[in-house]
Amino acid sequence: MAQGVSIQAWVSHFVIAPPLIVTKEELDFGIEALDRHLGIADALVD
């Protein structure tokens, strides 16, 4: 949320549902943020 991206975790997967008017730049921003934070979570599990 602090970086402008919100997703919902549901059971064993993430729900990612951008609006139909999303731009490529906004999608890239969201995917980058998700990738960065999944990397942090992965490092904590190892």
C-alpha cells in the first residue's frame, strides 16, 4: 500500500485485477512492486 499497489491474497493465490483502463506503465509498476516484495518474502523463507 505504501508504494501504491494493493493485492488481495485469497487461500493459496493472489487476486490481481487491474481496471480495464490501466496503462502499460501502470501494469509494469505493479508487476515490479509485486516481484520486489515476493523476492523479500522468498529471502525470509530460505
